[in-house]
Amino acid sequence: MAQPTRVPLPADDYLTRIGQLVYMVGHLEWGVLGDLSALGNPGGLSVDDLAGQSTGAIAQRLTAAVAKISDPDIQQFIATAGQALSDLASRRNGVMHSRPATAPDGQQTLYRWTAGPKPAAEAYIVDRTLLDQLIADIDSWSSKVTSLRHAARAAASSPLGQ
């Protein structure tokens, strides 16, 4: 249950979804960063260099490092992690940079609006369907990255590994 406040808040299930998606992206991000040293800091990537970076910046660094990684299992893990974080950073940020609003049905919600020339301008209500889809996509990316993690770790521990 949300803490009592003077600010009009959406229903608890809505707030829970927002918290869940933020936590899930952070979990995926840390899962990747936490493996870097065990993988021998592939492509020059290290948790110390990336820890303070935004999710989007981490995604860019992972993607840029792929060409420097010789082991195909580690390369695939880093490439997929970079794709996942790139996709999720912009979508998560769309939610996190939204503004409180009252939806047409009278419910408190978030509303994403950015001005500018089309197609860069966007406007949409951050509804439960959008949040549920984003959570499902985070879960899917997490499964993909986790499935590649095991092969990457095996490659890194092999005498022939990176």
C-alpha cells in the first residue's frame, strides 16, 4: 500500500507495476555487469567503468565492445545484453519521464508527451496494458540473456576461453 500523501496517486496495482519494471531492468542490468569480471572483462568492459552509467550508456558500451570479443559465446552474451538494455532503456525511460495525469476514465495515471517535429514527438497514456507488455518484454529479454550467460561463463572458464 502506498504511503499516505497529499499527492493524488494511481491505484496500488499501477504503482506496483511501475516499481516492478524499474526493479526488473535494474536486475537485468546488474546481472550483466556482475558477470563481467567472471568473463575476464571481455572487450575491455569492467563493472568499475560501467557502474555509474545510465542503462542506455551501458547498452552502447556493450554493443561497441562486441567486435573486440573473440569467443563466440561471450560475444553473443554481450551482444544480446546490449540489445536488451538498449531496447528497455528507452521504453523504461518513456515511463519514468512521463507526467502525472488524469485519464479519460478519471483514474490517475502517467502521460508521456514530448514536443517536437514528427516523428520524434510522442504522446500516450501509460496504462496498465502498456506496463504489462513492458514487464513481459523485460522478462523475455532476461530469459534470453540468462540462457546465454551459462555458455559465456563456461567459455570464460575454459582454458581456450578469452
